[in-house]
Amino acid sequence: MMKLFYILVWVAASICFLFITTLPISSQAQLSIDVIVLVSMIVLKFIGPKGSFRLVVLTFGSAIVLRYIYWRTTSTLPPITELQNFIPGFLLYIAELYSVMMLGLSMFIVAMPLAPRPPRRLKDDEDIPSVDVFIPTYNEDAELLASTISAAKGMKYPSDKIVIWVLDDGGTLEKRSSSNLQAAHAAETRQETLQLLCEELGVRYLSRDKNEHAKAGNLNNALAHSTADLIVVFDADHAPARNFLMETVGYFADDPKLFLVQTPHFFLNPDPLERNLRTFDKMPSENEMFYGIIQRGLDKWNASFFCGSAALLRRKALEETDGFSGVSITEDCETAINLHARGWNSLYVDRPLIAGLQPATFASFIGQRSRWAQGMMQILRYHFPLFKRGLSFPQMLCYLSSTLFWLFPFARLSFLVSPLLYLFFDLKIFYASGRDFFVYTSVYMAVNMIMQNYLYGRFRWPLISELYEYIQTVHLLPAVISVILNPKRPTFKVTAKDESVSQSRLSELSLPFFIIFGILLLGVVVTLIRLSTDPYQSDITIVVGIWNFFNLILAGCALGVVSERGERQSTRRVKVSRRCDVQVGDEWLQATIDDVSVRGARIEVLGRTARTVSEGEEVKIRISPYAELPENVLPVEIRYAQNSPEGAIFGCQYATKNVQQQRIIADLIFANSEQWTEFQMHRRTNPGVLGGTFSFLRISFYQTARGISYFLSRLRKQNTPSEPSTSSEKSA
């Protein structure tokens, strides 16, 4: 009886809500309601209500959003008889409906996300499951793989219960037998190198005959050669912490229908936007919104999905689907949706337990995102979530959100082009007075930003999502269109992650961004001209001009993203504060390792004897490792040395003599996952809507100037004739 009462209350509330959002009122009354709702949302946001009270804020915001959509639907669309206005106007309307739908799906997912789960360690009386660790590789170099393998070897777990496999798809029989002799020789050399590396590190090497079904086929080949209860997948550039297995394996004992435990991806290096805008240490990374809150929201609905790495999967579940799914090029999400549809469960652990690399160049970044977008479009075509039998309704909505998200290039293009159609061609695609536009649209945008900040404040700053979408739209749009027209066309391409930019330069994909910026800048000029020549329509012109100027700000900031800074270090130095000893002559001096990277370390040494060490000299450091290692002494070359009050400070580069010493480096960098959590927490601040907006404007104006300076410098170099070389230069 009580359940029926609650249903009736919700139905009545929904009817009242719908009545209020569709009630015809004057612009003055609408403005009064907007002010009341805005003030209420701001007050509630400052109070920071928890639990169900969060829904009150979202309900207020939803009322304004739906009110705006009702107004747009009933009052602003051009008449269908004016096709030149109606077609672009209707496309803009569809883009806005898409944005509102995605906002609604986001609210459903993250309005009440699960709290982070505590670690689940195995108890003494529980059986310890066997684990196969799969490290698939294609073209990554041996040094990168040595770090990942060494970190995997350092994981705390009974040695008789774990087997580590290196799955080499770059040395397959198909590649070694290629008619291209140079490619065949490279594949043979790679196979020999990796076989020797695996032998020295005590792990198993596995390749196959043909490169069928890309990464999914590689993993399935390993499934056929292994037998463990659980499968752990690490990408070749994802190194686990020492406690990865100890904090995740136990969950499988609690639920026999659990097929997946997924952990977040933490990255040691910035992506191109973070690196070129200098925001990596100050602002939450792009992936933190997904791993920090969206995955927890998906987890609430049993819809957290496999992300390709940093995850554990149950072999028994994979056997039901004949292994990892390989129909799409995003085998991870496709595998998850198939297993969820069969009644299996997933679980998300919100703690970074691996550290990896992400694309350093803008071109590689776009290549990676194109693969993600095309793969998700394939899943949308082959496994449309709303028609996927076996999924619960919340799971359908979760997967619908994850796949439909990648249609954003169409909406972003519409928002970019629409004001230009009015300014350049006088197309009236939005029928409204300047006053109505201000009352409805400006308040809708303000409410939207408040809701986004309320949901994602510590994980995504204002306007950063818009910037990420814009910089991807230019190149993702044709990729998405191609897979919609032909879903079998895309092929799996490995993303390069070990690149570096040694000299400042413009990205090879930068030209369209400068062209768009020039067109938008011309739109500002046209706005000023129209204001002076047609003052009777100044209200509409001002509104459209502001819209175009906002697009110009985004486009200007993007110029900084594609203007790639030259850097000596491609990876971030990690603070560790680790005790060690440094050998100077015959004396061992006490020291502390302050920070490390994959290339070297900074060490503070006690004792005046340390001041006798000069640059270029080789010394040894001795550490107390977290894991059991064959040795604990690592040779390093001094790159710089400076005196300190207690001794000296050394900047060192590793001078490894054998592959076992690579395990010491991996132990230094990857053993302790607490350092990654601390770094994330340091970045997770919420500047608020106003603070975040002003911060973005400041960044945008600076990056616009920097991007233009890079462009002008490139033009000068192209127009400057190269001087003929002298005979001495030729001989040199």
C-alpha cells in the first residue's frame, strides 16, 4: 500500500512539474521566476546539501532547462515554408535537444553516485585465486615494456598463483613472413629482443600466427594458452602499483557473478591540452571526470564497464562470450555490454593503482580519440543499448549515454556555424526578440553551468569540456560520419604514447583551427558593421555577436593547444621521499631520493664528501625496496651537482647495466600508489562558476596570443630563403 502511495506522489509531482514548465507566461514573469530559481540554486550550492537534497538543486535546474526547451519548440523555430531558414534552424534545434538529452542522462548517472569503495583484501581463510597478467604489445619499445613488466613483477601476490604474459602482436609469424624484407627483419628483431627480455625478467612470451581482430584477438589467443581463474589486463604503458592485486582480487570472492573489477587510469604525463596550456599540476585532468565520478555513477547501476586496462576479469565469464569481443575496435566496452546483457556484474574501485602514459602530441591525441569515437559508434550500430536484450533499463541508459556522447561533433559544429549564418548571410534561424533571447537562453546557459559545476565541480572546471569537444570536433567529425555510413570500415590503430616534442612547433593538424579562428574574427567585424548600419535589429545582432565572440574565445584557446611546446622531459617527475645510500669512493653516504622519473632521479646527499663528486661521474645508489628484488644497487650518472648546507644535491640519470636493475627503477616509481592519490587530490579543487570562467578567459587570451605568435613565426621561417651552405659546413 505504501509503495502505491509513493508511486502516486511521484506521478502527481511529475504532472505538476510538467504543468509548470509548459505554463504560458509573459517575459517579465519568466524573468522573475528565473531570478528566484537562480538565487535558490546558488544558495543551495553554497550550502552543499548531501544525499537526497542534491536532487532539489537538480530539480530547480531541470525546470529551467525544460522551460527553455518548451519555449524553443513552440516559439522560435522558423516556418517550414522558409527552407533556407528552417533547415539550419531545425539542425540547431536538434543539436540543443541532443545537449539537453545528454545532460539528462548525465544527471541520471551521477546525481547520486556511489561513494568510493574501501579496499577488499582476501581473508586468511579464503582461497587465493590464480591470476594471469596479460600485457598486450604491438610496437612499444623494449625499455617501456621493461618498466611495465618490472612493475607487474613487483606486485604483492603469492608467486605460485600468478603468471605474467607478454603478448607480442608486433612479432607475429605474419609480420616475420612479410614480403617487405625491412618490415620482416624488424619483426624478427623485435621477437628476439622481447623473448630475451621476458627470459631475463622471468615472465612468459607469447605471440601468434596472424594479427586477427587486433587487441581482442591477441587477448583471446592468450586465453587459449592460459588457465588462471582471473585475467588482469595492463596496456604496455600502464605500470601497476605493488598493492594492485591485494586491493582488488577479494571482490571476486563476494560475488560469484562478478565479471569485472575496473580501476582508474592515472597518467604520469599531461595530454596535449594540459601540456601546452600548462594546467597539468593545477587543474583536474580530463579523464578524472570520467574515472572520478562518472564511473562511480555507472557503478551504482551495475554499468561500470571495462576500459581496456587496469582491470581484472573472471575467466568463467569470458568463456560465455568466447573471450573478448572483437566486432568493434573498442573491444573493452563491447565485451562489457555483452557480459552485462548475460547477467554478469561489474564493480569499480575508485583508487589509482596503475600509472600510465597518454598521447603527448596533438596528432596522437586525435588518433586515439578517433578510435574511441568510431568504436563507440560501432557499438551503437551493432548493440543499440535500448534494444539490447538482457540489460536492465538503467544499464540501457548508461550505455546509451556512453555511446551517444561521441556524437558531440555534430552539435558542436552546429553551435559554431549558426551565428555565422546570421552575420554573413542574414539567415534567421532563431525567431526571437533580443529580450526573449536574454530571458530564456542566457538564464538557461547560466543554470546549465551551475548544474554542471554542481555535479562535476572538483573534477571538471567551467568551459573545459567545451574546449575539449571543440579541439576534437574538427577532426572527429569525418571519422564519426565514416563509421556511421560504413561501420565495418574502421580498423584498430595503436596510439603512440612514448613520443616527445623536443622543439616548439605547430601541430601538423593545426591549420583548420587558424582558418576557423580567422572566420570567427571576421564575424566580430561583421557584427560591428551591422550594429552601425542596421540599428533597428541591434538587439538580435548583439545577442548573436556575443554568441560568436564566445566561439572566438574557445577557438583562440585552441590555438594554444595546437601550438606544441618543446620540452626536455616527456614524463612528469614523481615525488617519492625514499631513503637510500650513495657510494662516493669507498664511503656510503646517507641520502634521500626526492623525486624520480623513468629517466632519472633527484637525490639529496648528507656529508661533505658528496661535494667531491663532479658532473659526468658515475656513482651507485642503494635502496631498501618494497618488493623482493634480485639486487638493490643501481648505478647512476651525475648530470648536475650542487652544494647544499648538509652535503650536495645530485641530478642523476640511470645507467643500468642489466635488465634486473630496471626492476629497481620500477620499484622506485610505481610501487607506492599513495603518491598518485595525493597528486589527484591536490588538483581536485572547485573554483566555482565565476572563478572558473575568469580563469578560462585569462588562459584563452594568453593562448590566443601565443598561438598567433607560433603561426607568424612559422610563416617567417617559410618565407625566409635558406642560406647556401659553405664548403666547410658541407665537409663537416
